[in-house]
Amino acid sequence: MVVWGACSSGASTSPASPVEGVVVDVDSAGLDDVRGFTLLTDDGEEIVFVMGDLENATDFPPAHVGEHLASGVPIRVSFRAEEAHLVAFRIEDAGS
């Protein structure tokens, strides 16, 4: 298992955006406060994201990530590297 993250040196240490996989962990303080999540790709890589301002939050509210954790249905995450984090800015059902 490889855990991807970003680094502040500007070196590329993360996969290209977007990525697809299943949600295996959600960092939240309740349904209305999802802070981040971990995605497991088909290649067995775990990618940790922090939740940014989603450009499609009306179609895919941050709380919906928790439903994908429970269901195991894959998602597609578009993200950007910001300092030491991979910041999700768009999440959608994989294959849509």
C-alpha cells in the first residue's frame, strides 16, 4: 500500500487529477462538517484528501462522501496540491 500526499517542496508526489476509487475513511465532526477522506484506488493506493470548496456541492454535498463509505460505490475526485495537502474541489460518482 502506498499513501500519497503532497509536499511543500513542489515535487510531484501525487497521482494526476482526477482519480477514482472507494472511500475507506472519512474525517468529520458530523454530517455537516466533513473535513477530509481517504480513497483506495484499484491499484491499492490510499490517497488522503482534505475537503475544499466543492464546485459541484449542490450535486454532490460533502456529506455524501459518508454514504459512499457505507456503500462502497466508487467516486471520482478532482483535486489540486496545496502545500502539504491534496484538496478535493470536485467529487462525483465514478463512471458519471
